[in-house]
Amino acid sequence: MNKAMKKLLIAVLLLPLLAFAAADLEINTPAISSLKSAMQARHGQLAAHYANGAVGLTRDGLIAVHDANAVPLKDRQGVNSLVAAENNDRNALYREIAAANGHPEWEAEVRSTFAGRWVQKAQGGWWYQDASGWAKK
Amino acid sequence: MKNLTGLLLVAGIVVLSACVTINIYFPAAAAEKAADKIIDEVWQLKGEQAAPQNDAPKESK
């Protein structure tokens, strides 16, 4: 086997390593950016509801009303709207991330990855759902 | 020489299939990294990450 061929063979065999090194998910699309900023703005309103247990993190990467009694009656509709809007954006976010990476079928896995990370990064005292139901962090 | 061509052909197939494999399987680690980045932005947790950097100047005291 001549030297040039050997080198070529080695280069060809090493290529997959490069591909592995470059395996990062694409999250810098206009759609994802605008979802992020909408969610960031909404978080200003949601933070207090997470803190007093009115709203908690669900197992499927969304949020839900956990304790409506923590919210004054007159504000409950507002909280419901916040939760619905946030869930719309979260669903769209998971879908967009999967699509941006050319694999719409990854949506469920993106969602479950996020579900775990939201809970992981939640502040102490916030409520979240695990396999057995609601729990306080 | 024929053997070598065959070997290169097989190597090429291996490389291609490896690339396809990378794309078919969900990159769990990359997804976690992406999720963390987005969550940090949405919940504005970046201050916590920046904290170690703020500690650095203390050494010069």
C-alpha cells in the first residue's frame, strides 16, 4: 500500500470524529429567538406564581395551575391566560428546535429534555410534577 | 491495488453510515446543552453563571 493511499485511508477513517465534535443543536433561528424573548418577558409575570405555588412545572415540559387558591379570585383568569400563552410558546419552541435541526420527529425528545432541565433549574420552593405527581422543590 | 480500492470503498461506506447514524439518533447531550442555554436566557439565570467570573478580580486584591 503506498503512502498517499494510507494517508487518505486514515483521513477517511478520522472524518466521523470531526462530525461528532461538531454535533451541536441549532437554536439560533429567528423563530426560536422570538419565542425566547416572549417567554423571557412573560417570566416577569410568572415568577411570583411559581414562587407561591400557584403555577408549577409539568412533566411534559409545560406549566400548569397547581394551586389556584394561591391567586386572588379576580386574578385567576389572568393566570390561566399566562399559563396558556406560555404553553403555546413552549410547544412552539420544542417544535421549532426539532425543525431547525432538520428532524421534526425529535420534538418529543426535545420536550422531555427540556422538562428535566426546567425542573433542574427551578428555584427552591417551586412546584413540579414527577412520576408520582406534584412535588415541591 | 484492487484490494485497496475495495478497502477504501468499505471505509467510505462506514463513514457515510456513521454520518447518517449521528443524524438519526437524538443528540441527548447537545439537546441538554441547548436547553440549558435557552432556560438560562428565559429565566435570566445568567447572573449565576457570571458569578465565578466576578470572583476572578478578587485574586488581585
